[in-house]
Amino acid sequence: MSDINNRSVKLLDAIGLIGDEIIAEATEENFDIIRRAKKHAWRVLSSFIAACLVLAAAMTFIIANQKHINIEPERSAYSQNPDDFDFSGLPMLTIGEDNSAMGFEGHMAYDISELLNNNNPWLSMTEEDNIIALPVFKNHIIRDRAGEIVDGLSAEEMIQNARDLAEIMGWTIDEIYTNPTEEQLQKARDKIDSFNSWIEENENIPEDMKDEHYQEYYPETGPYQAVAKCGDYNIETFSDGHYAIDFGYMTGGLELPEKYTFTTYDNTDEKITEVMQYLLEQYKNFINMKSPAISLFGSYNIYAQKLSSYIAYESDGDLIDQILGYNFDTVWFAPREENPGSLWLMSRNIIDLSEKIGDYPIITTDEARELLVQNNYITTVPFDVVRYSGDFIDGNYISGVELVYRTGPWEEVFMPYYKFYIELTGFQRIDELNLKNYGVFYVPAVKQEYLTNMPIWDGRFN
């Protein structure tokens, strides 16, 4: 089980999902542990994917007859003219404070330019680009407080998606199943029934004990994943709509041609671009993008190793199309760390934007900066770190800013934010490495008159 446990750690670190081999070999006793880990796995996903990945709904050509369809959103054409927009009658928006990541969102780098060298189309705006409004969308993936999807794709839909992907790849399916299986789900339900009977027989049970037990044994709302085994590779589809191909983590992954450098750490931008161009061409049918653009991003760990990211987004269309593609329409490739040069995972993510709420007027970066120094922001940076970070309250340590959409699993709506990077001088630094720590602070980009609640930071995790 050591290799299996190792793989589960890699999955949790990288994409926040429990691998099928772990479930397949799980005993009845440790299945509950695995399931509980998966309940919280999206928190790990949010942490990593603050820079990388987004949650998703499946591609139109796969699920055109299903309930989560990525329909091209109806919106006004890209315009700089205020007269082209009618902001009257727009619904009020509520700020979501989904900080589901473990720890706080921060990055280490020698200079802020390393973090903003990410090909975010907003950063390439010129003086002629004057975006006065951006679209806001409803999040169709509904989760309960434990993180379980309550209205995702059914087992039958996930299985059909896996079959469609196998046909696209030209692979033969040897076996197909869901995780958890119906047998495993029934065992969880039986535990709940047993616990309910025990409660009925014992009146004075503390409420916290009841809550703890329910959190531990509450049965899944249904399978969260379908797996199609195709030789050494697995096609994995998920109830939130995204899907991936596992190229055999346990067997070392898929070896890429020797001329390409494909490593977890310390790859150069030039070599990342080379291998990404190869992968985007090699798997273009799976990716199904009209104009993929490579997003370069990499922060450092405490050993001064730079994480190499292999991400692309759909850049077809005008500037607003590109901004939406950058945030909602991506593909991600993961190398096998223990076997450099091998492809472990390919994950395709398209978030459902089929229900547009409206085009909302946005504030400028200067206006957002004013709100930031007034504590009108969302952050997971600990209070003590902010308090001891010098002249932060005066904005002197604002190092950079970009515009993004927050796409965490508990966001009720997808709306734009200004993402500020603040040098955390109060954070313990690794002086011998000369690395700086940058915390992330989000200020709503939508004008305040359209918000029901402007966030005010009070020293707690918001």
C-alpha cells in the first residue's frame, strides 16, 4: 500500500481527487478514511489552483444531451462605449467568501514579475482597451457544506462521457466502473441507519457527538467519478463535469520524446513552451480548443525549487472572451515527478457559463486599491502576518495586481475580482534564499452599488 498511499498524496497535492487505485484496494475499514479525505480534497484543489486549475463542466461535444452544458454565453460584444450597456435592473450580487483552501493563499518568488508572467490577457491590455463592464455568471455546481456535489452528473452520464472520450482517443475500454461503487455507498448508508437506531435508544447524546458521527459516515449523494480502464491508461470523468486521463502513475507514466524537458521543478519558460506546444498538438482532439494559449506560472517552495506549471487556456475571440477563457476554459498537464520526462495526468476543465446574470460595471484598479487599504477585501492571510507587514495599511507593499474570476466550489456566482499581491514583510523569510513572500488579497471588481455585502476584513479568515 505504500505506492498507493504515495499516489493519493500526489493526487491530493495536485488536483484534490482520490485515485481509483486507492478506492479499488480500499478495505471496508479504510474506505471511510478515503471518503473523508475526498470530502475535503477540493480545499487542496483550491489552494493549488489559485494559480492553476479551475472547477469544470464537461465539453459540449461530450455532454450536449446532458444537464450541465457549456453553452457559449450570450453577452454584449466587446465594447468601450458606456452607451452600449444597460445597467438598470441588474440583480444585486452577494460576495462569496469561499476560502476552502488549506492554509493561506500565498506565493514565494524572488520578484513579483515571476508571478505575473502568467499570460493573463488582462495584463496585456493597452491604453486603448477600456473595459467598463464584465459578465457575471451563476455557478451551476451546487455543493453541501461538506463539499459534496448535490446536483452533479449522474453515474450514467459520467460513464457515457468516459465512453465518448475513449472513442475520441481511439482506445478500447477493458473495464468501466464508478467510485464509490454502489456496494460501498450502501455500507455507508447502513452505518447511518445503525447510528440512527443507537440515537433513538440513547436520549442524552451530545449534539457535537452527533455532528461528528454524521460528518464521518454521511453517505455520498452518489458516485463522484467514473473510470474507464484502457490498457495501462485510465479515463476519469467526474460529477462536476471535468475529466482527465491518467497515463499510469503506478507504471511510471507516458514517456515523452527525449528532446522535450518535462519536469515538476525548475524548468525554463522556453522549454515549458516547447513541450506544451507538442502536447497541445498531440492531444488536440481531447483538448478541443480553437486557439490555446500557454499560461506560464511558477512560485517557489522553501527549498527554492520553482514549480513548473503546464497550463493552457482558450484564447479565441476578443479580449473579454480571452479573459473568460483564462479563468474558465483550461487544460493542465502533470509530469511524473519520480520519472522526469513522463506524462502522468492530463486534465480538461470547462466551467459551465450557460446562465449569465448580466454585464456589470467594474471599478478601476486605482479604486480597487483604495478599497484594499480600507480593508475591503477577502483574504486567507493570517492576521498576525498582516499586522506585522510594515506599512501594508498604506499600500506601500502592494507589489502587483491582476484581474481574475474567483471560481471556488462554494462561489454562488462567478464574478471578477482584482487580485492583489502583497509582500508580507511580517512573514518569516528564508533570508539565505532571498525569497519574498506574497500574500493574495481579493477586492471585488463590480461597482459597490451592485453588491449586497462589501467584505470588511476583521482579522479572521473571511
